[in-house]
Amino acid sequence: MKYAAPYEKLAYVYDSMRADSHSLKMTDYCRLIFERFKINPERGLDLCCGTGSAIEVFLDWGIEMSGLDGSAGMLAVASKKLKKRKVALYHKQLPKFRLLSRTDSTRSEQFDLVTCFYDSLNYMTTQNDLRAAFKSVAAHLQPGGWFVFDMNTQAALTQIWGGQVYAGTSDDIAWIWKNHYTERTQRATCETTCFYKVGKEWKRFDELHTERAYPNDVIRRLLEQAGFRVRGLYKCHTFRKPTKNTFRIAVVAQKR
């Protein structure tokens, strides 16, 4: 089977499937995180920004925002959504990226907040790639800047993904997710099949998504190696410690 690149086709039905609802929920959680850690960001970068739903919220809060995503399809949707807002959007792939300063081309753009929501960092399927992504983030943060992100855990990939099939429909869309977890590689795959209506015709696309989860101590170590201090690691949407049965974690890290 020939698969489209991840999110290239899915981008155009992503919001219709309400797949952006997690990012919106994360902005609510970020408000609590900002209050807890007394974070008052002025310039932010949303990493793997998708269709730009989180950026819209942060803009409404008065934060000057930029977005980065590896999918041209996602950025096309985000650009249309944000066309009346002042937002720089970058087509860059993780793990390594560099955004040149608009005022000094010898330096990288600097932010005081970087966010990365949903499963984006789980697509880094080696520790070297995850460390490189963290280092790229650190290179674009001012000293003392904040990095807030969430990730799937191994419990999620084995229990929610492993061997499960999910499906859903709406008036113009139908989708099926076939999931598989491989213990040997510690990776999970999601075979995404989607049918969508164009006029009176139905069309189909297929994408293959691969994720890996990491133990919390590994995430801490890689962040520290990249120049961060972990200020909080929680069961996502709470300020409680994660357990072995936690499906999603959230991390609040500060650049040294």
C-alpha cells in the first residue's frame, strides 16, 4: 500500500475530525502552568503547530506567536486560519531546525516560550533524535525561557494503541485507525485510512504514523543534556505525579 506522508492529507480533515481539541485543551492547561510558575511570555513558538488552533488562543492572550511544522498541508491550513493575524509560520522538520533572526542573520530567533502539544515528540523514534529536538528548542530560547510539552507514555502505546482499531464518521468524513505495538522496537504504528467527500464523490487516503514512548527518567536526562532544568513532570492536565498507568505526561522545563 502506498502511504501519504504523515499529516499531508490528514491536515485537510484534521479540524473537521476535532483532532485539534487536544491542543485547545492544552492551552487551558498552559494557563494554569503559567500561573503556577509565574510565566509571562511575550514571544512564543508553537512547535509542530498543526492547523494553528493553539496559536490562535495564545495570540488572543497577547503573546506574539510563531509556528513550525514539518507538514506543508498542516501549514497551509494554519496559514488560511491565521491569515488576518501577524504570525510567522516555518516549514521545518524535527529533530534539528534553525530559524534565523529577522534582524541578524548570524543568530537564531529567540523566544521566551516554546510549546509542543499532542504526540509530536513521540515521532522522535530514537533517543538521539529526541535529544537533538530538545537541543534545537534550547537554541531558540532565551536564558530562563520555558518549554512546555506533552507526550504519550508506554502505557498509552501498549494499551490505547496496541492491537486496537478505532473508527468514526461525520457527514462528509469516515476514518479508521488500525494500531499495532511492537515490544522489540518499543514503537507503535497507526495505519490511518480516511474517506472524505468532495462534491458527490468520496475519496480515500492512507497514512502511516509511527511513535515511540520514553521512560520519564530518560526524558529528564535528555532535557538536562540539552541545557534544561525540569521544573515539573506531571500526569497531563493535572499537577499530580505520573504513575506507571499514566497515558500522557506533561513537562515544564526551563532553560538554564
